[in-house]
Amino acid sequence: MSEPWGISGPQFLVLYGLALALLLVVQLVLPAMVRARARSAPAAHDGSMPGVYQLAYLAGGAPRAVDAAIAALVERGLLRLNSYRQLSAAGPAPQEPLERAVHGAANEAGRSLTTNELRYRTVDSRAVKDIEADLDRRGLLMAEGGVAKARTAVSLLWVLLLVVGVVRGVNGVALGRPVGGLVALVFVALVLTFVARSARRWKRRHRPTSAGEALVTRARADLHATERPEGPCHDNRVSHGWTKIGIADGDPERLYL
């Protein structure tokens, strides 16, 4: 009796299982390799220190940058903190874009907001996107495009492998061959295909390159060396007291609430 596709059922199961295992390894390793390459990419900046909110983004992503802006506005009286640890807008809108976005979100709410609520309303604002674009232009953020392409390629390979397994199974049923083992492997392929396609939709914060991490380390060292709170924000340098919200280790929220 001739074998379908010129290969016996047990042989196909072994090859199909090996293909599943190999593609799983690729799925786990390839994005990490692409990200490591992007992380070590040379920076296109002159080594000068970025602004406070750019540093905060490098230290902890968009939420940390928003936290730093909230802290600055609280310190300057442009956000009022009540006894319930809720924030409301006070005074005129500031000029700095991220501070203006935070102040505007608090003002538009029409009520006091928790820090989490205010952060949620601001973290995807245009001001945050502009910070991301500036850091990316300087080579201080890893480009996620390569990782996204790698995930898309792996996802398509999973779909192809799933289709091959289904077609082989249908062919086996039509010929009256046992397909129990193949059904189990196809189910595994189906689950892993779903996982791979879901991973494409995961929203990952932009991560700093090696140059970006070095700037954060330098800023922390400068902060520890000075430790002198300054007055209101006027030149966006690392010496401001509330800068520690942006570049401090640990939970920044406890530093001002």
C-alpha cells in the first residue's frame, strides 16, 4: 500500500513533532536576538544629557515620564493633592508639552483623579509620543520594528505548519489511516499558533538601548552627587529635586504621595 505523500504515518509524526519543536525554539530565541542587536546599535547623539522627561522615559517608560510630570506639577502647585491622595488641576496650564498634557487631562476630568487615573489618561498622549520619537531619533530607544517583523514571520510559519497538519490529517482519514497522534500534534500546533498571533498584539513599552541605559546611570550618579532640590522647572536639567521621581530606583509614586 502506497504511503500518502510518500512518507509513512510514524515518520510524518516524527518530522512534524521536530518541526513544532524547532519553530518553538525560533519563536523564543529570534525576538530576543533581534532585540539584543537593536539594544547594542550605536546611538546617533552627541552624548549630551536629555531632558528630565526623556530621562524618566528611559528609566521607566511612558508611565515614569508621566509620574515625573505629575510630581513637578504638584511641587509647583499646578496640581493639587487632597487628603484622599487624589489630584486636581490648579492654576494656569504650563508650557512644557508633557506637563500641559497632564494638567489638561486633570482639568478636563472635572473631578479629582487618582494617580493611576491621571497616568492612564496621559500615557498615550501626543506629548509622550513626541518624547518616544525624540529618543528614537537619538538612538536611545530600541526600534521595535524588527521584533514585530520577527513575530509576524514566526506567526505565519505556525499557520503554515498548522495547515500542513490539518491537510495531512484529512488525507489520512480519507484513506482510513489512524490519525490520533497527528490530531494531538495538530492541537499543539493550534495552541502555539494562537500564542504566536497573540504575541503580535502585546503592547510592549519601548526599551532603552545601551547608550540610553548609560545616560540613566549617569543621571542617577549626578543626582546622588548633588541631592539638592531646586526651585520650579525652568531649564529641565537633572538637578531638580523632583527629578528623582523620574530616575529613582523602585516605586516613584511613594516619593510624592
